[in-house]
Amino acid sequence: MTTAETAEFLTGGLRPHECRSCGTCVLVKKNSIQHTSIQWTSRPAETCPVFADADGPSALLDTCPKLADSIGDAVRDGSLAVADG
């Protein structure tokens, strides 16, 4: 795989999404209903209240449940498409 192919694989299809709870903007791709790729565009502990309030290192958090709900809402209302249909 070339560098360009790797970059496309990692970033292709990512779309900006603003969390409906706190307004933090991330890049998101829904590869399927079960699989979501999230690329943070900022430091989560500085922009997401859930990460900021974490007990211990925020790197140990899987994701923000409010962000996950926001992404789910966007899929349901059609503003974020699922890649596999």
C-alpha cells in the first residue's frame, strides 16, 4: 500500500460532526452501524466535558457516551450516512 493509499484508507470518508451536547467538533466515519471511526480535531480533555471530568488519564476512556449518542442521532436523522448503506 502506498502512502497515498494509506492516507485515503485512514482518512477517507471522515466528515465533521459537532457534538450536540457540548459542541466539540470531531471527524467521523460510520463504516457500518456497529463500527464508527472518530478522529479528534482537538485535545479531548480540553474540549469535551466528559473527558475533562475523567477520574485519571483521559486516554483510558474509550469514548464520550454523549458524543456517541450525538453520532447515533445524526445517523438516525440522516445527516451522517453509514458507508455500507
